[in-house]
Amino acid sequence: MIDLISVFSTGGIVLWQKKYQGAVPENVVNLLIREVFIENRAKDRDIFHKDNYTVKYLVSNDYGLVFVVVYQSIIHLSYSDEFLSNFNTIFLALLGDQIKINIQQGAPIDDGLDFERLTTMIDVRLEELENSTSSKKVNDEQSKSEAEEEDTGVGSATAVETQETKPDTHRRVRRSGRNKGKNSPADSGAEDAKKKTKKKMRRWGDDGAAEDDDENVVLDYSGGKNDDTSSSYAAADEMVGDIDRWGQSNKKGEFLLNDLSTEMKGILNSSTTNNKNANSSENRAFGFLRNIVGGKTLSQEDLQKALTAMREHLLKKNVASEVADHLCSTVDKSLVGSKTQSWTSVEATVKSSMTEALRRILTPNTSLDLLHEVEASHKHGGRPYVISVVGVNGVGKSTNLSKLAFWLLQNKYKVLIAACDTFRSGAVEQLKVHVRRLQELTTRLGSGQVEIFDQGYGKDAAVIAQKAIDHGQRGGFDVVLIDTAGRRHNDERLMSSLEKFGKLAQPNKIIMVGEALVGTDSVKQAQNFNAAFGPTRNLDFFLISKCDTVGDMIGSMVNMTYSTGIPVLFVGIGQNYTDLRNLSVDWAVNLLMS
């Protein structure tokens, strides 16, 4: 286990440190400074032993900082080098810019540094590495013990054990044989059904059209009872995902979704990519401006070159052309005639300004504490809190609605899911499968309660939603989640029904599920859905799905937010119920600018 981590300047100022285990003698780090740095024996990265402690250090010459990890020499930490590199990467990603400004302005190196996010991320990363090492150790021990059992077990069974084992085995074989036999009840029933089903001759009318005797046959199986729940329950475990990293409860008992782990991984991945491409001029959008450093008055010509490169960079990230033009115009107006700071290149100045422009777009103007609103509604009683999910076809509305339900269930709420997609074949059955899995998981985890409300297919979705809310109020449900049919954003006939839906259901929140893959078409999708609910009602926020499939090409969330002013609250990063995160603006901006 690591005992101490610390970062200090080459001038001897300790910027930040944290102790994890017993007290580490102060002279350990002091001797490192005296015997290694003062005596000019320091390398960029090395190891130092003193008083039963091992000290690993890494020097960042660009910032004049030394990163240190201390642990007892008797312990072999396989992850110490990786953690030291991660420590350096996360620290500089979060605080490096401010440190450079302090150095340029002659201010104290630790002036204005906020270590709260750093502390959280470092703790998360250290726990991940420790857990990874522990699980690997357990797996290795299990494999070793299994191998030993195989070596000692072959040929060593006693006669009594053999006699006791064989009858059970034969009984199992006989049972399985009976189930597969020709005379088994299941097979005979199936054979009877096959015999009873006969092909019918098609009759043709005088007009050439086929005459069908089965016009009154009902093909809606949504109300039928499905007894095959074993496969659904078995799949419930697979749908959970990594619940340990999904979220955590705060002091109030509220279960909050994580975003720091995702942001941290983005920083580490970005650092890895940057290191690989450090010497590649093809990956430097602004390589031709790197030699212009400090005190330069920026002209239109200078900015035009830089902004052209920046626009191409944004387009590669799936940012729509009209949004990229607006961002570049904003940066242009803010920088023309200004001077670059000392030891700051035109590239760095433009990047910094663009980073702030992206951050302004993605940062919500109002509070998005959804859990707080649900809790307030729960305490007030009466009508349940209603959330409606809308979007185009195939973006994952039902799956992401189930993710929201699973999150609300962890907060002990009673959730009703309303199946209001009365158009798509199989939509109701899909939701029923999700609900069965959620019910199985809530029973195991001891969380909330979930049920489904449906009235089959072919009926008015707005009326079903209204009935579901009434049912939820009578049944004491805290939240009603309404699933709706997917529709093309440019089909006026299909979009027109949303206004009626909004007026009858009167949802507290309307979420549009957008797809990270959609790219530049996301602008029109967001605008049309936002306008479809009428002049007095808008979307409340976006949930961007499939972010795990596009890498750093997440420009669609910028497109949708810019075109409507509606913020992004959640991002989907997979198919499991735990693959839902709160949007971290810093994470998104880092990916867009990487």
C-alpha cells in the first residue's frame, strides 16, 4: 500500500501531498531532496531507498515540479510506476495551465490552485489500481488451487466416493434422456400442435385480390402472459454492468451518478495519445505557429490561419459547420487586437479562447438537480413526478429509460414505466423484459419498486400516458417514466402529435435522447423536437447515447446545445443499466480539444 504521495517544486515548495498509511518520517523526503536534487544526481525518473522506505519520483522539467510516491520497501507494489505516471498526468491536466500563468506573472507557484478535484481523482485512480491488483492476485490463487486439485485428484478417489457419485450421474442422464424422448409430454404436445395446423388454400376474388378468412385474427401479443422468465432473470446480471463505479451515495443517502472516473480516464487517454503523437507534425493543427511566442499583437491574418485550422479540427470532431463557424467567429472577435501573454504562443492563445467558448456552450444556465426535484415532489405527495423520453428511431430510448429507472430505484423510489410506444412492433414486449430484469435486480439489491403500465398497440399514446399517470397517483408511485414512439424529425405528421402529448401528459421533464453517432444532422433533430411541443413547452435536457462508440468525436452534444440552448445532463456509455453518467463539461471539452 502507498503511504505518501507528494508534489513539490524544484525550489522546495510543497504544492500538495496526501498520507494514506502510517506516518512517514519527514526525513525520508528531505533526504531525497538533499542527496538527490541538491547534489545534482537527479534523473527524470528514478528510485530512492531510505530507512525501510522506497521513494519513486518523476521530474517534470517544463513545470519545475517533482512527483513523489512513498511506500514501505518490504512491500512490492506492481502498480507504483503506473500510478506515478497517472499522478503526474492528472495533476498537470487539472492545474498545469494555472501553474504556467503563475510562473509567467511572477506569482507564487501555488497561487489560486484548487486541489479538490485532484484529490478525488487521485483517490479513484489509486483504488482502481489496488482493486485491479487484488482481483488479479485472487484469480491467480484460484487458478493455482484448481491446478493443484486436478493434480492430486486424478486417480485418488476412493471406491466409496466413486460408487456414491455414479448413481447420481446416471439419474441425471436418465432424466435428461426422458425429457428428450419421443414420448415426452412436451414433444407430444408440440407434435399435436403441428398436426392440427394445416395450410389453408388461398382464395382469389373476382377483382384479383386475395380473400383472407383471418381478418379478425388479433396479432397483438403484448397482453399475453410470458412464463419464460428464467432467461430474463439470467440476463439481469449481464445488464447491471460495473455497479461499483457507477455512482455512490452522499451523506443525505442520495445515490448520485459518477462523472469523475470518466473524466479521469479521458485525461489519461488523452495524455497517452498526445505522447504517441508528440513528434508527428500531421497531428498538429497549428504546427506552423509554434514559433510565434509571447507579446505578439494578434492581427486578422494571424487569427485567420489559426482559426481555419481550428475549424477543420472541430469538423473532424463531428461539430456541425454552422456551429464551428459561430465558435470561430466568437474567438476571432475576442482576440483581434489583443496581445499574447508572455511565453504564450498564438496556438495556445487560440486554443485557450476556444476552450472557454466550448465551455460556455456546454455549461447549463440553470440548475439540473433532477434528483432534488424528484425528492421534493415525493415529499409533497399527490401527482407523481413525470419524465417523458422522446427521440428519433433507433437512438436507444427504451434502454436509456431503463437506465434512468435503475438509477431512481437505487434511491428507493417507486417507479412506474408507461409503455406509450404503441406503433413499433415489439416495443411493449421490450419494455416488459426490461421491467422483469429491473424487478429481479431490485429484489436482490433491496432498492425500490418498479412496475409497467401498458394497453397494447394501436391506441392514442397521449391518452395512455394520461391513464398511466392517474394509475401512478392511485398506486402511490413516486415517478412515472413514459416511453414514446420514435419518429423522424422531418415528418410533420408524426411530430405534430407531440404537442397533444405534452398537453395531456404534462410531464415535469421532457428528455430527448440524441445519438453521438448522428453528427451534423443533430442540429435539425434538436430544433424540430424542441419546437414540436408548441410555443409554451420545450425540451428540458438531452441524454446523449452511444458515446462509447465515437471516441473523441462527440461534437453532436455541442450541436444540440448550441442550436436550442437546452443543456446535456446525461451521457450513455454502453448497453448496461449502469452505463449512464452525468455530463462532465471539462471531460467533454478536453475530448473536443484533444
